[in-house]
Amino acid sequence: MQRISQTQYAAVTVTSALIFGVGCFSEYFLSLVILDADTSRYASATIGAVVFALTRWAWMRREAAYVVAAAVFTAMAIIAGSLPLSSATNGVLATLSLAVVASCIIAYRLAPDAQSADAAARVRQNER
């Protein structure tokens, strides 16, 4: 496993924490909006699974996780404008979602992909 700098580690850590925190926050408000009990339960489980997977992949430094998380939270920022909640809640939800998108882009640029870093380390090992 390739060692990463403190800046890269901070970007990965902050991004993973934001994905998890804002994902849970979004899931809570989306479950408030859905009135059908069965649909709410399935939506909550699905959103929880997606948030868990994105958090785990981001922590593992998979480049695709940052791209997918940025797309998911961009959609969440758009959806937040149409939720039947107060405008302050919608604004906070959209702002937090866009903060996750920005963090994902920063982490994507700063942190090397773990798979490509491991492959490069194996190549260097074989060259010796």
C-alpha cells in the first residue's frame, strides 16, 4: 500500500466523513417527506446502503467513489429544491450536498487511487 501525504489523508478523511454525515442527514429528511410507511422503509434502507458503500469506497480511495458520490449529491442538491420542507431546510440540504460535491472533487484530484498506486508499487518492485 502506498503511503499518502497528510494533505491527501485529510482530503480522504474529510470526504468520507462528509459523505456519511450528509448522507444520513439527507436520508432523514427524505424519510420525513415520504408518507407511505413501506416506501419510506425501503427508501431508507436503499439510501443507507448507498451511503455506506460510498463512504467505504471513498475511504478505500477508489476514484470511482468520488465521481459517483459527486453525481449522487449533485442530484440530491437538485432534489432538495423540490422537497415540501421549509426553504431554510431545503437550502441547508442543498448547500451541504454541494459541499460534499466540492470535497469529492478535491479528494479526486489530491488522493491517488489505491488500485493504481498498488499496481505502480508492484511494477517498481518487479523492476528491482
